[in-house]
Amino acid sequence: MANFPELPPLPTGLVGSYAQPEWLIRRDLLAKSLPARIRRTDLWRVAEEHLPEALDDAVRLAVHEQERAGIDIITDGEACRESYSNHFANALDGIDRDNPGQAKDRTGAAVSVPRVVGPIRRRGPVEVEAVRFLRAQTDRAIKVTVPGPFTMAQQAQDDHYGDRAKLAMAYAAAVNEEVLDLYAAGVDIVQLDEPYLEARPEEGRAYAIPAIDRALQGAPGPTMLHICFGYGIHVGEKANRYRYLAELAGCTVTDLSIEAAQPKLDLGVLADLGSKRIHLGVIDLREPAVETPELVAERLRAALKFLPVERLAVAPDCGMKYIPRARAYAKMANMVEGARMVRARL
């Protein structure tokens, strides 16, 4: 692992994705679809023979825009992915990629998902080259995201294990191999995306924590977990409290990334999260208007009533994949400026 770059108080970062360029992604198809669980190569605008170069350029753009805005923890914007989960989930052995299954999305809609027909195993590194490429683009701290074992188990049709807890542990072992290779490749923070903990809290309480801890076993650096209510484009009404959150105080992750702006989260829950550093969502991605730096600062000061400054970090609610690029940049830049305003008065 690289030497971890020093971060300022209230460090800023994206949850994972940034808005992909219009020349790269079919935003019309993207907006009409729920997040892809199987491969969706039809989403790319660029011909297959030019796609690798185009994806590299999209990563360079995402890094440049984050650096220009002043982001402290850089991602590759997930520019090379069709969704946050499908790239990794469909790279594993044990999946019948030619005959997908079906499962209910958190919205209740039936969607095509990976069909598990044999033991889940990682056949080789999935995001390691992406980390090496990202590491070469910036000298700031870098983060990469991997779908969490609980969420992947929910986003699959299990025709092999017959027990979703066993399926989650099999995914966890595959994720763990990836996590260790990602640190070896130079990443500073690995994040597990576990949105289905909020969508399926009862199952989460039954077996999620052992799977999460197995996925991060032996991680030599900071680890993060993201939990949310779903992309703003798909979910309009959100409760002001999670059905599953305080339980995560007992898992091994060092950092939690939580959605707070769109749902107007009751911030009292922050006191229940143990010693975790909280990456607080202060940017509402369903709201077309760009938050002012003053509004961002107000949201951060509200959180500081419940957390010491060393345990608070700054983020959007969720990934920025679905919002127009100009709006994404403006929201990101104002998020950074709002954090600077609060930082200046510490």
C-alpha cells in the first residue's frame, strides 16, 4: 500500500461514481433503466475497438475535474463501469452469463440478475489495473469501490447454494481476495457498496456483518462502507432514518458513507455509530438546484453537534452517475467550498 496522503480536516470525496461524458454513455438508456445487474454493453456510445482508449480518457477527465474542484480523496469516477455492481459481480466464476436469472430490485421491479450455478470464486483481479491507472493520474489519496457481499447476494438468483447467507459468505471470500490485491496495487481506501442493507434490513441483521468482516479480513488500510436509500433518480420519497445503520457500529470498517441530504436524515443516529469516521452526504442528487457553499456548511455544522471534527468527512449522498456533468461539477465544487468554509473556522 502507498503511504497514505495526509488529509485535511473534513476531507472531501465522491461516493464512487461521477457523471460520465455524453460522448461515452447512452444517458437516455441509462436514465430509463434501473442499475444494471448483468452486463449492458449497449449503454456505450463508442465502438468496441475504440472503447478502451475512450474509457481511459473518461477516467482522466473524472480525475481532472475532481482535482480542479479540490476533492481530497479521488476515485476514477467509475467511468469504466455500466453500474456500480455489475462489472465485478459478472467477472466471477459460478455465474451463468449466457442465461441470467431474475430477482426483485429494491423498488419491487423484477430485473435480470446474475444466475449462480456453481461455487462463487474470483478467477483473477477485476479492478487492479484500474487502480494502477488511477494511481498514475494523481498524487492525492485514491479510493476504489467494490460491491459488497450482502448486496451481491441480494442481486442474484441462487441456483446453487440454496442459502443466501452461504451465498453472501462465498461472495465475501471473492471480495476479500480482490480487496487485498487492490491495496497491493496502491489504493489508499477500499469501499464496499452495501445499499441493500437498508432495503433488506431483516436479512441484514441475520448475516450481513460476518460477510462484511470476511470481505475485509486482513485489509492493511482504511476501509469504508456505503449505505443509502437508492439513487435519487429512482427513489423520490425517502425516510428520515435508516432501518439498518446503527448495526454497522459493530463491523470492522473504519469509515461509513451515508446518505443524509435528500432524506433530511435525523442526525441523532451519528451518536450511535461508535468510532467510525462518517462521510456525510450533504449533496441531494435528486434536486436539480445546485447547493450553495453556505448550505453545505450549514449541513456540516449540524453534524458537528453529534461528531468531533476528526470523525466527519464530506461527500454527496450517493454516486453522481445519473446527473448531468455540468451539474455534477457545480455541486461537487460547492461541496468542497462549503467544507472549506467550515474548516476555516475550526
